[in-house]
Amino acid sequence: MAFVIGEPCVDVKDMTCIEECPVDCIYEGERMLYIHPSECIDCAACEPVCPVGAIRPAQRVDEEWRPFQESAKNAFLEIGSPGGSHKIDTPMADTRYVAALPEK
């Protein structure tokens, strides 16, 4: 997994990162966006455009963000790798972890 979207995205979902992603690997959930761990090519185009600082390289994920990294992996267990977010109906269901977070 090259990049992870964390807590600052929950209930915000600014879509700027989706527009910047050259491989369409950022998927919309009900409350936040998710980067597909195997479709991301580690180009970093998404990170600087996020207005809330919600995107980090996987190598810089600390304990606070680790549940979001695991959550992103779990988000794609059912749908697999569709080859781009445009190939699924959106928004996709959030993971249990994200759905259980208090609303902002």
C-alpha cells in the first residue's frame, strides 16, 4: 500500500485527490475516501492536493493512522480490484471501523 487516507477525511470527502489520481485508485465511501492498496502506483499526486492533510505515505503511518490503513485493506476484500473507482457504484459501503466513528 503506497498511500493511506486517514481521519481528517471522515465526513469531509473533498474529491480533489480523485481528480488528481492518474490510475483512478481512490474510491468514495459513505463517510470517507479509500485508496485501493494494490491499485495505487505510489505517484504521490494525491497527497499535496488534499486540503485537510488526510493522505500520508504508508511508510509514515503511525499508531493513530494504522486502523485506517487496515480499514482500507478491509474495504476491498469483497470487491477485489475492479481496476478503477469508475467501475463500481458509489459510494461504496464504509468499513465497520469507519462507520462506527463518531460523526463530526
